[in-house]
Amino acid sequence: MNKAIVLTNGLLETNDAKTAHGLIRGTERFEIVGVIDTPKLSGKDAGEVLDGKHRNIPVFGSLEEAIEQLLEIHYLIIGVATVGGVLPPAMVGIVEKALGTGISVVNGLHEYLTDNPVFVKLAAEKNLELIDIRKPKKRLDLHFWTGEINQVDVPIVAVMGMDCALGKRTTARLLRQCAEQKGISAEMIYTGQTGWLQGGKYGFVFDSTLNDFVSGELEHAIVTCWKEAKPAFILLEGQSALRNPSGPCGFEFIISGNAKKVVLVHAPKRKYYDNDPHWGEIPSVSSEIELIQKLGAEVIALALNTEDCTKEEYLGFRDSYQKELGIPVILPLQDGVEEVLKLILN
């Protein structure tokens, strides 16, 4: 497996580093050997910084420090997801240095490395890769919706959220891993760059797909997965939220992807979309469940993101939501997802 370091450059402790967070928690595509952030975090374990779990992934204060201490680095992965997908200016020089020292670069932003002539020249000189995950497919490689989704005879479960950067992908991944630990075949359809980085076999990058083909690409990924992998059930990684004004998303999973079951993810202490008052208040969970039901799907469980919560607070939120909604409310990172797995299998 190729050894990779993840570049966050001061953003590791923010939601902008959700790509890095996913890679720290696990990937089958790369071996993550370090994270480059700031001198303040240098020497700490990235897992402990993220969620208190030691994962033997050191944080370095600079690229030079990482190169000096690590014997082998094949890839530098840009581990942030910025508003508008722009490469932070402070990272440009780091990417140039990485290429200059013989390290290929993987990028999940909308600003493509291959559009930068300096990067292209450096990569060509050293025969390195510039991988732009979000670069759109060519028209001939895109699929239009056909209706074949209606032949899929295993449960399709969408993991959707009340906002961006809540843990939809992580919850779906935990469900897949929980099933595999019990000898049950399950697959996750990735819909973002981090899902691919984590080793996803079936999926597409939703927000870099021409709108006319989003439904078809989703259907194609699900049907291909169903035919080839023959899983007991299929999970769909949700994106954004149904009513997030910066990029409403989710109708496709239910209507085009035929997901009849939904696991909804919510951060009870997050008041505004993307924590920005200008984007508006996040509506109530009960109203989101009602909307999902009107689209033809059933919310089988609520998963809580416990950001900014004390243990006493998140346990209180769990109990109050469970009483209000009458469905299981789980804490994926604290207690696991076995309860939801049982619901899916039944």
C-alpha cells in the first residue's frame, strides 16, 4: 500500500479538515504515515487530536520535518475541503516542495492541480502523479438514469444529515465495518472525494458530476455494486442536507437511488448551517423526518454528532430525542452502530 501524508496546514482541528479526519479514521487505499499541520501540534498523535484515540499517525509541523523523520512517502494528500473547493494559498508552496522532492500529490478540491503549469512541469520532470479526484468525467463516461434501480432486491439505506460535515460518511463506513465484522457482506456507495480516498470501490463524486447525470451515476453505482458484490445491503453516503441553502442535496438518494430507509445524522448543538448565521437556522429534526417521509422513505434511526457536547449533554440529547421521535438514537463514535445494523437486517 502506498504511504501517504495528509496536508491540513493549521486546519486539522476544524471541520474544513473532514477529508483528513476520514483518512485518520481509516483507509484501504493508502497507508497514512503522518499529518502536516502546525508546529503547535507537532509530535502529537493525529488520532488523539481528532477524537482522543491513538492511531500511531504523527503530526508534523512542516513538510520538511515529515520528510526528515519518515523513511518513505509516496503521496501528499490535500486533506481539506474548503468553501468553493479552492486550494488555500498557503498550501501552494508546500505542494511545489513536495513535487520537488519526488512526492506525488492527490487533490480532492475543485481547483485542479493539473491546471497549474508549475505543478504540471514539476510532476513531469520527476515522473510523478497529479491526481485530481474531483475532475469531472467525460460526457461519454457518464450514465443517464434508466430505471434499472428498481430491479435491485436488497435494502438500500441512505445516510443523510441535517447539515454538511456531520459524519454521514463515517456513520455509513462504521455500519459497513460492523456488518463485515459479523460476516455480513455490505457495501457503501461513496459520493465524495474522501470516500474514494478511503478505498471506496463503487461510487462517484456528486458535486463534480454534470447535473443531468447525477441520478444516472448514482443508479449505475448502486446497480453495478449489486450485480458484482452481491451485498446483503447497500449504504449510500449522503451529501450536504435537504434544505442547506448553500447546496441542497438528498432528494436523489431517495427518489433516483430508491433508498427506502434513512439513517439521519444531527449535531444537536449546531444551530446554523455550516455554523454560519447568514446561511440560516437548521430546522427541527422532526420536520426533516416528516419531509423524508413525504419523499417516500422511512427514517429508521437518528445518529448524533456530539461536537461541543459534554458527556452529560449528549446523553441527555440522546434520551430526549428518542422520547420525542420514537426511533432509536445512537452515538456512533461512542457506542457503535450495531443497533442500526439489526434494524437494517430485519
